[in-house]
Amino acid sequence: MSKIFGYVRVSGVDQNEERQLIALRGRGVPDRQMYIDKQSGKDFERPAYKKMMARLRKGDLLYILSIDRLGRNYKEIQEQWRILTKERGVDICVLDMPLLDTRNGKDLMGAFIADLVLQILSFVAQSERENIRKRQQEGIRAAKARGIRFGRPPRPVPDNFAEVCAAWRDKKMTLRQAACVCGMPAGTFYSKAVHLER
């Protein structure tokens, strides 16, 4: 007996998948057959997607809200679509694009139109991913130009740091001993000691 599945993807753990879940539940997808990944769509190395693929059988129906939720890599979207529909015999319904419902238009013209729409939307999904990455890089460059620092704040040096550095430079202690006295890794001690000399 065929089953109904749903696939949901958001790009990160801080993003909310509720909108997609509501849409898929509205189509009768049970929660136990809903698969959710919280990671990039750049490839299909996603744990929930792999679990879902292991359960899908011929005649099953897979719902996704939009093609970019399936992925954001043009070639890989095309390949996964082929694997799902041709090799596995699974029907796919993309909710926000009625032309991408493999239950309809099984004739040559229907298949042709669906293939065209899939190619266009796959292209758009990858283009948007590339634009997002470009905007992020531009934003980071702009923030750095304004003096905004990324990452952890630098660790403060202990009060005895200058004395320990002097002892290390005079070869009264090894790098490892000096770092240990200051309570920091040897590499950190070394870089801070070099910076102090400037």
C-alpha cells in the first residue's frame, strides 16, 4: 500500500520550519512520515533525507513545499528528481508549483512541460543560493570595514605575562613552561609574546 511522505528543509538550526509543516500537514502527511533537515541545500548529504530515501517505495507520494526546499544545486536536484520518479517510481508534488505534480500529465506533453519547469526552478534555486552567499560575503566585508570583529573576543593576558615573556626570551623557561604558567596553549602564548614585542 502506498504511503504519503513530506520533506522539509531549512538552511540552519535557527530557522523555523513551521510554515512548511503546516502546508504538508494540510495535505494529510502524518508527522511520523515527515522528514526535516536543518542544513544547506548545496547537496543531498542530509541525514533526514537519507532516512526518507531508505523508506520510499514505488507508488509512494512525496510532498515538498517548493523546489528549493528539496535542494539548491541545479544538477543534483535534476538527478534526485530522476532517481525518485524514474528509478524509485515515487510521485512528487511540489505544492507551490502545480505543474510539478508527477501524478498529472503523464503523457509526453505533460512530462515535457514538467521537465522544463523543473529545469527552470532548479536553476533559480541554485542562483538564489549563490546570491545569498555573495550577499553574506559582502555583508561580512562591509562589517569588517566598519571595524566589527568576528569570532571570540581575544583572551586577556594574565598580569604576570610580561615577566613570563621576559623569562622565556632569556631562555630561563621553555615555551611550554611559559605557556603553562600563563594558563594558555603554547601557540597562543607565542603569538601574544610576538605581538608584545612589536
